[in-house]
Amino acid sequence: MHCIFKLAAFALAGLSAVSAFSGHGTQPHCNISSIVLANSLVTDSNGLQNLTVLVPPSNASLIQVTIGFGTQNYSCQSGKYVNVGALAQVFDISCIENLSVISSLLSSGINELELALPSVGPFAAKLATMGGFKLADHYFDTSSGSLAPVFNFAVSKGGFAIGKKLQDLPAPVNPQTNVDWLQLQAVAGDAAKFLVREQTAGGQPPATCATEGKNLEVPYAAKYWFFG
Ligand SMILES: *[C@@H]1O[C@H](CO)[C@@H](O)[C@H](O)[C@H]1NC(C)=O
Ligand SMILES: *[C@@H]1O[C@H](CO)[C@@H](O)[C@H](O)[C@H]1NC(C)=O
Ligand SMILES: *[C@@H]1O[C@H](CO)[C@@H](O)[C@H](O)[C@H]1NC(C)=O
Ligand SMILES: *[C@@H]1O[C@H](CO)[C@@H](O)[C@H](O)[C@H]1NC(C)=O
Ligand SMILES: *[C@@H]1O[C@H](CO)[C@@H](O)[C@H](O)[C@H]1NC(C)=O
């Protein structure tokens, strides 16, 4: 609880530059009432995991479906890369999320693109920025003494959400390449109450590292769902 209060205090103090705004930011320009997260989780055809644990409580309603592009950051500690944060730009895709290439094939599609064209993440981010539908910035705050994921919607005149992990599952496809799928609950901010990260592409570091203290930035993309 103490930690949560510290986070909340940070949110009020440290994020005062964005607290002029509140709420969810730009709303989708289409009717999203028929979009169901569970439909996006059916990629688990191997039956090894029940991915429905990622779905927030049924009284939480969907606000936006988004895609994030950026890097997961690591530092080499005792021969292993340890996550030290991430930096990503988050774009609204609510109105196209049900295209099958996005809803269930995003991860393999992006991995293939990244193999062919390593700069696809920044490239896609640039395209989306030009398209004018950037919704939020995602980064980590360390002022509470631990890594706290922040989603800052100031760019779309919304508030922010700071998350706490509720569920963490290995990606069902290529978990050594693709970062985990997650459900987060907001512990501060009013931009969302629950967040889900799925359809991840990239972001995992090599299994071992040789140079102590070496920093590594690994490109990744993921579908982020925001619920209020
Ligand atoms: C959105 O669609 C649902 C049915 O899918 C309908 O019940 C609802 O009235 C629609 N909302 C708006 C604002 O059109
Ligand atoms: C996809 O979603 C849009 C907007 O919500 C809707 O108009 C369209 O019918 C949906 N398409 C499919 C295939 O579900
Ligand atoms: C997955 O879990 C949910 C909720 O716990 C349950 O309703 C559903 O039947 C399970 N699905 C499978 C395929 O086991
Ligand atoms: C959902 O229900 C729980 C109690 O079961 C309540 O604490 C929570 O505030 C509700 N959330 C929303 C978004 O209404
Ligand atoms: C992560 O890497 C980005 C560059 O991709 C850098 O701008 C950022 O400061 C780094 N963040 C952390 C928490 O290490």
C-alpha cells in the first residue's frame, strides 16, 4: 500500500506537467462496442495456456485498442540482461483492430517485417504520427524505487495511468523473441483502470551477456488494450 501511495504522490508531483489533462485522450472514431478482447486471445491453439486470465473484470469497459512501437531496455547484470525500462509510442487502432492481420497475426507479421526491415518500428511510428492518431507515450518511472510503467496520454489531451502487473504469461508464439503478455491494473491516474498487452513482437534480450553494465535496447511492438 505504501508503495502505491508513493506512486500516487509521484503521479501528482512528477507528472504535474501532464495533469492539466485528464481522462482517456482522443476517443476512437467508430463504435467499438462489439470488440471483444477474448477474440484476440484465441491464438493459443496449442492449449498450453488459458489466455483468458488476461481479460479484465467484466464490469471494466473497453476504451481504446492501440499498438505500441518502441524499445525494451536492458542492462547486463551478472551475465544476464535485466529489464531497466521501456520507451514506446502508442497509436490508436480501435477502428481497424478487427482486421485479421492486426487482431491475431500482428506478432508474426511484425517479426517478419522486422527481419526484412529492422527499422519498421520507427518507420511505422513515423507513419502513424503523420496520420495524426498518436494517443500516448509509454515509459517507465523509477522515482518510487521500482520500475513503474507509465502511459501518458498528454499528446492526445488525456491524463495518464501508472500500472501494476496482475498477470504475466509468456508469449504463446516465440516467447524467446517476443515479450510476455500482461494484464496491468492502474494504481494511479485516470486514463484507464486496466491495461492488457498482447500480440507482442520482439523485445526479448539474448539469454546471456558478457559485458557487465552494458545497456541494450531491443525493438518491440505490442497491442495494448485500455479499459476504464
Ligand atoms: C454501438 O453499437 C451497439 C451495437 O453493436 C449499439 O447498441 C449502440 O447503440 C451503438 N452506439 C452508438 C453510439 O451508436
Ligand atoms: C470491424 O469493426 C468495424 C468498426 O467497429 C465494423 O464496422 C466492422 O463491421 C467490423 N468488421 C468485422 C469483420 O467484424
Ligand atoms: C479459460 O478460463 C476461463 C475463466 O477461468 C473459463 O471460463 C474458460 O472455460 C477457460 N477456457 C479453456 C479453453 O479452458
Ligand atoms: C467492478 O466491480 C468491482 C467489485 O466487484 C468494483 O470494486 C469496481 O469498482 C468495479 N469497476 C468498475 C469499472 O465499475
Ligand atoms: C530506453 O532507451 C531509449 C532509446 O530507445 C532511451 O531514450 C530511454 O531513455 C531508455 N529508457 C530507460 C528507462 O532506460
